Amino acid sequence: MSSSGSTLTERGPALEERGPGPVNVTLSVNGAEHSVRIEPRVSLLDALRERLDLTGAKKGCDQGTCGACTVWVDGRRVLACLTLAMTCEEHEVTTVEGLARDGELHSMQQAFIEEDAFQCGFCTPGQIMSAVALLGEGHGDDDDGIKEWMSGNLCRCAAYPHIRAAFRAVRDRD
């Protein structure tokens, strides 16, 4: 016993005061439903990578500054490291693994290969997800627009000219 009369196990908040504990969450990812039991504070990125084995979205900075974790929620770009998984219930999450259709790469994935728009490849999934969304948003009419609207996705290898070339190839082809 401590001098205050409590034992070590009695110190700190009671179990009931610490929070609700794990919750059951159903996530719709790439068109498939997944039930997971997670702590309420688990990020979408961690749920995707650690619970669903979808490792395309990368954990770069874990602070929302690099864009390596970019996925879509209801078709809009989000940073999965800053999004709580439980907030994505009743929403459709799309990852880079969900872009290919019937064994065929998405045109942006193919353009990244053709234009050599990656070096180490770490940022590539986030870059691709952002580039495809950018096309859908109707931005990126010129290189300055592409730079501006893709500025949240960093590439430490500096493959930016090739990334813009891949974007232009798809934009001009589609």
C-alpha cells in the first residue's frame, strides 16, 4: 500500500472511465464489406494495413503532411492517417488496390509505368489515388494546376516531372 492507502492497481481512472474499449465497425472497402473490431482511435490507415491487409496506402509521416496514405472516401481524397476508421462506416473507401478492373490496371497506374513516374515507389499509391481524383475534379489543365492540386503528395525521389507526364498522358488520352 502507498501512503495514500490505495494499492497500485487502484491508482488512475477506473476501467469504466478510460473509454469504451474496442468497437465493431463495418467498412466497405473496394466494394467489399469487412467487419473489424478496433479501438475507437484507430486510423483508417491502420485499419486498412493491419486489419484488412491492404498495404497499398503507405504510412509515411503519420501526420498528414506527405500524402502517402491517400485513399478515397465516397470518391473524395482523404489522408487515411488522419481519418478515424470508425467514421468511415456507411461510406465507401477505395484504395489503390481497388483501381484495377478485371485484371487490367487503371489507366493512371499504366501511365505511371509507361512514364517512369516512380523511383522507390513508396509514394506511388498515394500519388496515383490523388492523380485519379484530380482528373475527376476537373483540375490540372496545365503543369501549374497539376503541381498545385497534387501538392499534398510528396515524392522524396523528386519524380515530379514524370508524375506530371503520367497525369497529362491520361488526361489527354481520356
